[in-house]
Amino acid sequence: MACIQKLREDLGLLDRLFPKEHERVRIMTSSLDEVCLRFVKPDGKYFDMSASIQENYPRVSPIWFSESEDPLVTSVLEELTENDSNPSILYQINHLVSRLCEFNQLTVPAELLQIIQENYPRVSPIWFSESEDPLVTSVLEELTENDSNPSILYQINHLVLRLCEFNQLTVPAELLQIVPNQEADEGNGSDEEIESENEDAEMSEYEDMMDDASAFEDGASGNSEKKHDEATPAATAVLNRVAQVQRQMHLRGAATGSISANDRLMKEIREIYRSDNHKNGVYSVELVKDNLYEWDVHLMKVDDDSALASDMKQLEREKKQNFLHFRFHFKDTFPFEPPFVHLISPTVQNGFVLSGGALCMELLTKQGWSSAYSVESLILQISATLVKGKARIAFDGKLE
């Protein structure tokens, strides 16, 4: 969904920069499937060229064609076909117009410069790779779908961190130099005052987290009269570990996340362990290395009448796995932005699951997300979406 929204924005920019009255470059028609461009020479002659946008754009470049037999047009279109290092429609039109102006000894339109200027850093770079490794695909899809910070420094930081994590490698020390200095300090207070205020706020936050965990533990051991307040020892242990980890990270000066995200995620954990769906084995949740911002979610039950439910029974018989394994990545902007969710195993086809395991759901976009949604409601919606999209497990790479 994020890819489609980005394409719409790019097409809107092209329509605005190059209307049909433009002296040199005119966008005659534009849609999610095709862009038709007209290049007008000073003598009034023109070349019409079209770009057919593929379903897997922006990982694959548009296919260019023209009815013109002019050798210059043919040459430039061949360049785009043979050198598809950047499949972005903006980049390709920039290259196309620049080369045609160069060949015809014409001044490049000033609007062409705005293509790049107006898209960075407000619009994220478009990442792509020739690698077919599913981990690489998954990380690049994260960057494509979660473009809250388009800075190239931030994106490279995220890219390397995730690849190191997936491959169980130590993060390069140089990476720590990328992110801390991206944003300048604001306000009139001194650095010492700001740092002191931040430390006080963070310490208060972690004390609150410890209090929450303790209160939850008390509720678990007490004789609560309300069913929804019941808690399991496992829930209490999780909350205590999270609070301890967060406190230790703070004391080491390595605290991550935000106060609002920490608070909301702790509440989500409490609600999940109180949930009937969790108790009845519909799904389970486990924090990755007690990291509050990364969850492993095992979806164990879907609609009994679905083909996916039948596949899951076969998966249990053949692979001894009775669940769909999802990884949830939360950002410090949660709950105001959705988590990134991707399916780790098994391999699933259809059901709005992309090749790298990422989920193509409007609910997981900024436009479709609401801070009112709970994590449990998201898990259940994912389950319903898989069934609605006729998801099937691919055993040994093939559908049964």
C-alpha cells in the first residue's frame, strides 16, 4: 500500500511540473499503470514515449516504448532498459529528459531539478537490490513501507541494524556515529539543563514501569473478583524482565524508545495476557530478547473452514509447527504509527503476503492506522485478512 501511495505522489508531482501546456515536456496521461510523456522540440516536432509500470514496481523498472523511429529516442530508451539501477519513475523521467535535451542541444527545463529537490528528504529514497535473499527483501520492504524518517543516514542505520540482527552479527561501531547528530537541539535551555530534564523524565518513566510491573504482580497473586484482571505468572515475569532491561539500558545511557511508546506497549502486554483469545490459544506473544519493541507473535488458530486452517494442520503433521510466526517491530512513535509486521515462517502465498513476508494491508499504513487499535485487534485482523485473501502455505515452495 505504501508503494502505491508513493507512486501516486510521484505521478502528482509530474502532472504539476509538466502540464500539457509546458514548452518542452508534457505529461499527456498518467495512471498507476502507465505514464505517457511528450518531448517537444523548438520546431514543434515532438516524440511521444510511454512507460508501462509493472506490478512489482518499484523493485522493477517501468518498461519504456515509443512509436517514434528517431534513433536518439531509441538510444535513450535502450539506456533506460539496459541500465535499470534506479527503477523510480521520477529518476527515469529525469534521465530521459536530460538525455534528450543533451542530444538536441537544448537547455534542461528548470522543473527537472525539482524532481529531486522536492522529494528528498521529505520522501524516502527508493531501495532496491538484485539479491533474492528473503531477509534482504524483508528489510528493504520495511524501509519502503515505513518511511517516517526519509533521511539517508537514518535509513542506512536501520538497514545495517536489521541485517546484522537477522544474521546475528555485531553492529559496526561506526553506525553509532550516524544517528545521534542528525537533529539539532531546540529550545533556549542549556545542554546541561536539557540533559538533566531528559534524565529526570526517563528515570520517572522507568520507575513507573517498575510500579506497573509490581502492581500487575500483586494483581496476579491476589484474589481478584474480576476475570479480566486475572494474570498468569508468565505475564508477571515478562513485565518484570522488561522493566529491568529498560532500567539497565537507561543506567548505561543506552535507553531507546519513548515514554509514550513504552507506556502503551506495557499496557498492551498486560491486556494480551488477560485476553481470552490468548488464554484459549488463538495466538501467543513473546518479546525478542526482552525487547519491548520487537515481538514474536504465533498465530495458532484461523477460521476452521478455511483452506489455511487445513494447511496449518498439515504443517503440524509434517513440520511439527502449529503456528504462523510473525515478527512485530514497533517504533518509538507507537501507537501513533503502526508496527511493521512480517511473516517469518512458513512461506505463504496469497493472503496479501508479499514475497519477503511483509503484509500488504491498509491497516498497517499511516493512512489506515489509528492509535485506538490494540495489538490484539491487529493480530485478529491479520488472521481475518489471510483467510479473506485465500492465503495458502507453500510446502517445499509449492502449493498443495
